[in-house]
Amino acid sequence: MAESVRTLEMKNISIEFPGVKALSNVNFSMRSGEIRAVVGANGAGKSTLMKVLAGANETYTGDILIDSKPCEIRNPRSAKDLGIELVYQEVDTALFPYLSVAENIMFNNIVTGMKGRALIHWKGINKAAREILDRLHMDIDVTRKMSSLSLAQKQMVLIARAVRERCRFLILDEPTAPLSLGEVAELFRITKELASRENVGIIFISHRLPELFEICQSLTVMKDGQVVANKSVDGSLTTQEIVNLMLGRSFEENFPKRKVAIGETLVEAEHLADEEGKVRDVSFTVRSGEIVGVCGLVGAGKTELCKLLFGAGGMRSGSLRCRGKSIKVRNPTQAVRQKIALVPEERRKEGVLVSEPVYFNLSAACLDKFTNRFSFVQRRKELENAKKLVADLGVKTPSVFQRVRYLSGGNQQKVAVGKWLASDSDFYMLDEPTKGVDVGAKRDIFQLIQKLAADGKAVLYASSEINEILAITDRVYVMYNGRFAAELVTEKTSEEEILYYAAGGKK
Amino acid sequence: MPDIQSKAKRKGLITGFLTKWASIIALVVVFAFFAIKMPAMFLTSSNMITILRAISVTTIIAIGLTITLAVGGFDLSSGSMATMSGSLVISFFVWYKMSMWEAIPLAIILTMGLTLVTMFLIVKCKIPDLLATLAMMFTLDGVSLTYSGGGAVSEGMPRANGAETFGKIPKMFKDMGQAPTIIIIMIVIVVVIHIFLTYTKYGRYIYAVGGNKEAARLSGIPVKNYRVFAGMLAAVFIGLGGILVASRNMSAQIQGAAGYAMPAISAVFIGRSVAGADKPNAFGTFIGASLVGILENGLIMMSVPYYSLNAVKGVVLAFALASTYYSSKGEN
């Protein structure tokens, strides 16, 4: 399979979204047979750049050259024609669950290669598919139905399909995030084989830095829509160095830290684990008046941990104590009764009822406070509460009767937080509360959280934004792969240290 | 930002007005059309009472469906469920000589029991509402026919095994299905359920669950309990609807109430947008049922054959669905 070396070059690639420069003058180059990692913090522009290559971002400016020949990639079709394939993290979006493995691998052949024939030549397709799998040493029965495969196997089928399409450059977008250790090893073996034997250039995106050393030869670091470094991966490169490059010194949150007296231990969790293995042996404490951060990259298990504590995930083992008393939280209803509140990450899907008005949302979590003994809602009381909260939180809305759908993201988030304020909970968990929120609303939300702490509540702040964690928390647990990798005192730590642990660094 | 908003607002005002009041405008237009076309026949007080009486059953079953749809569910089996309830109540009178105070509550309780099976399929087996109730529809058709011995049940009619029956259907039961009682029952139910859904905690939670199950769950609302509770409540009105059909026929006919399922669903969807509620609501459902009822009444007067009416009802349902889903396309 020896073939001449092919090159891929991207020159001065820029993309502007309304108000944001997602990519500015990015230069990126690689050759076939190379495995190159692309790393960067959330929002650095990795995915955007890869979408350009895959033809999913047609509005880019700049030049793309393959083998020094300029070419346009304005749609996924032309990317495929040029031999570029992107395996998205959500593998299911690219597969047909009701078809067999062979059909999935040979899908293009079935669609475009029929040439007037109406019947599928099963033997031929199964044979061709098996040949490809054999070539890559993948052990999957081609007649199995796609829906019966594991996630790792689905990834392999996608890779096999890419090979079948004579792909020259293969982009793997965080392929290891959902895989077990054994599956990761298998994926690495296949990736290496593709590069060395099939002469495929592989772009490998990952948040887990240690694994990059194992598989990549070179590495591109992105930050704020720019490429900040190109390195070759050899003995001299360290995780610490990559972390420093990823962070730089650009963002500083100048949020004034308020001193709050920290009281007794309010919440204690020991050896928590969920059924899916997304949370493993997590123990922590939160004291009254304390804001504790849970920091981790996307997929580290923060959301799962919050849901677990709120009774909305499958608890496998572990114990939870509130004010020294052991409590059981089997479902969110019990959690609310135990005065636990959760502001979930997916605000529009989980946090607010978008088709209902503001006042409805603000009393949804504690309607009992506003009902008389015949369960009739006391409208005046409810509206008074809603108006007070809207004023306190600075929710920008024409009235409390406005449907939440029509509010901006930040204001929706304020409603999602506000609905718990009336419930008078003791323990507040906030999962990525500033996601998609503008700076002004972010400050309001920060102030609100500090006020909760000042009122003696215990707050758990889960976020992948390290600068936010540094700005608002007293103490921080760094989460990696479902476990707490480190416990740090915010005042005595740094972005570098947090990111080091969040990316899988060891003590 | 304010520019875009005010522009959208202005544009939204016109379409907003139309979607809010379309059902009521349609009601008035249809009413006026028949009134002008046939003033002597249509516009009489006796015909008004006829219409109200005719829509009573549809409205009551539709109130049950309003609750089901408000909690985010769906029900294709309401007609079969109502038929079952009607068979039960007549058989209790004729076969078992029960009094009204025994027969009616027992029929409704059994209807609720059967609905519990539906809720088991939906909540525990996680079958989508549409498919679970489709299965229930067939099952119930068979069960009620098997129960009645494959035929109708009425006073003096021997049972399938030839045994004679001696029970009488009480006169009071007949009165229930007559004009003013049945209309009063309907109005009371509409008002009570309107208050229940709008002003009580339970109604609130039902709408919260219907709006977004996950958000409701993460607000601490026991979503499954409320779905089952709403199903049980709906069963009361669907069962009552079937009993009223039986009262009007003074017998339990094969598939006696099957014809009410689709008009009832239409009524809920027509009523969804009334006065900008944008969700299933009792008052809107009454308007929806009225529209369907007036159409039916007027068309029959204009000598449209009864067998063509389903086509008209189907078109009305399509329009109601179109208005619901077209106006909600801007969501998300």
C-alpha cells in the first residue's frame, strides 16, 4: 500500500460568527501517514477548524491546499471527494441502526454504485466489508445489526467506512472520551496501523493529554481561535508545557472575592458511584457558607455527579449526609424535600419550562409555599414572590407573565436559578451556570451565588471554565474521568495546576 | 436588539391575534352561516338545545382527553374505553339489577382500573402513548364485546347463553342523558376542570409535566405519579361519557361510543389556542366541541348525508392540527 506522501495545508483560515471571531488566520499543515493532535481549552476553535475541513462550515475565508493544489471545501460532499473524513463524537448520527455492519461500511456503494440494479448483491457487499475489516484487524461480524454494536465498535465501523472511501485524512473528534481503557488501546492500535500501513493522515482531537504522548507524533495547540504552537511529540515535551500553551495569559476575571464566614459541614458525600461508571468513588464535603468548585473538562462526569446527588441518576453505591444526618435521595422529589437544589446544565431542556410564563417557573419547585390547604394556588402570593425575585435577580422581562421562551439566555438562566431561591434550600448545585450567558448576566449570577453563600448555604459550582472556578470558589475538586483527581484550595492554586489535574496529570 | 424585538412584535401581533381567536372566529362564522342560510330551522331555541345536548358527550370525553394531553400524553382508545364503560353500566342494571348508585360508580371505577393497564404500558413499559393506546383500543373493543357476549345489551334481552334477564334500567338513568340534565353535567364539568387545571397545584404540575418532563422532574415534581394521576382523572370523564351514551341509547350498543373519539380529539386541538392559552384547556375544549357540534348539526340540516360527516370531521381535525403545529414551528 505504499503511496506517495500527500500534504494538507490550511492557510489564513478565518471564520466570523455574529460578534465572535471563531477562527482568525489559522495556519495548519500536515502530511499523510502522520498522527497529529489538536488540543485547546473549550472554545479554542478546534471543532470549528475541523468542521471547515469536513465541509461543515462553508463560510470560511482563506485557502486550503491538498498536494499544493488549492481546493474549495464548501460542503461535506467535496470534503469526501478530496478524501477527508470526520468521525464525530456522536457516532450514532452517522450510522443506520437498522442496517447491518456491512451495509453501513459499504453504504456509499449501495447508494451510488447501484447503476440501475435494484437488488443488493449481498455476498459481494459482505465480502468487501469483511475484507476491509480484516485489513484493519477489526473483529466484528459484518452481518450484525448496527444497533447491537457497542460504542467502540461503532467507531470502528465508521473508521472502516472512511477507509473504504479511500480516505486520506481522517479526523477523530474526541474518540476516546466515551471508551474504556481496553477499547482505547484497541482504537490506538487501529489508528497507528491506519497511519503506518494505509498512509492515512490522522488528526486526533482529545482533552486527555497523557494519551497524546502515546499516539501522536506532532501536536497543534489552539487558543482563542488561533494556533499558538506546533510541536513535535518527543521526549522533551511535557504535559505541563502543553497546559501552559493552552492557557496563555489572556483571560483574567476581575471579580471581587467576598469573604464569608465558613460554618459547619453541611453536606458530606462518601464513595459515590453511579451505575454507568461516569462517577467513580467520589467523596467530598461542603460547609455552610462555602462555595466549592467541581472543575473538569467536558465529559469528566460533573453533570453526572450533580444529577446523582439530586436523585436523577442511577446511584450504585455511596452515602450522603446532610447536617450530620444520613439521607437517602432516590429521586428529585426526595432531593427537594431534603432541601437540595440543582440548576442543571441544559437550561432550556431541563432548567426552565420555556412555554410557561416567568411566574409559573419561579414557583415550579416550591408550589406548596403558595397554595392554601385545598391545594388552590394563591395567585397574589405567587405573583408577589415572582415580582420580588425578578427585581432581586435583575431578570430583564417586560412582566412576570412573559413566557420564558422569549427571554435571553442569561435571563432564562436567572429564572432557572431563581426558581430555587423561594424553595429555601440548604445545598445549591449549579452545573455550568454561565454557559451561553453574556458578561453582564454572568456577573449577576456570580453575585447571586455569593449571596447564597453569605446566607449560609452550601454551594457546589460545577464548571469546565477554570477562570470562573478561580474567581468564585473557596475550594475546588478537580474531576478527571469520573474521579476526583485533586482537592485544592482556590487561593493557593493556579489555572495551570487545575488544568494539569483536569487533563489527567498525576500528583 | 430592541429593533429586532419590536419588529418581531409587530409582525407577531397580527398572527398572534389570529391564532388566539381563530377558533372562536370560526365558531362565529360557522354559526352565522347556518343562521343566515336556514334561519327558520337552525336558529330556534329547540335546535340550540339539541346542539348543546349533542355536544355534551363529546365535550365530556374531550375534557378527559384535555387532561391527558395537558400532561403530555395522548389517547386513541377513549372511544373504546367509553364503550366499555357503557356496556358495564347497562349490564349492571339488566343482568345484576343494581341501582344507579351502585352501577355508575362501579362502572367508573372499573374504567379507571382499565386505564391503570394503559398507564402501566406507558409509564412502566415505556411504550409511546400513541402506540400503547392503539393497542388498548383493539384490546378493549374485544374485551367489551366478549363481556357483552358479542352483541348489544338492553332491557329484557336474554344473555348470550340464553339466560333471561330481569333487571330494569332506572328512569332516572334515562333522564341523565336528556336535555337539561346532560347539559348541566357538561357545564359543571367544564367549569370544575377549568378551575382545577388553572388554579390548583395539581393542575399546575400537570401542565409543568406536559410542557417538559425533564425540567419538571428536575424541579422535584414526581412526573410518573402525575402522569398516572392525570390518566385516572381522564378515565372518570371518559367513563362518564360512555355512561351518558348508554343513557341516551338506553342500551349498550356495539362500539356505541367509538364515534366520539376523533371529534373529542379535534375539540381539544381546536381549543388549544383559544384566548392564547397555547395548551390544552377546558374552556377551549368546550369551544372546540361546540364548533364540531354546530358543523354537524348544520350540515345534517342541509341534507348532507350522515355517512359523509366523517369526512368533514376529519378535515376539521386536520385544520386544528395544522393550526397547532404550524404556529408552534417557531419554537426551540
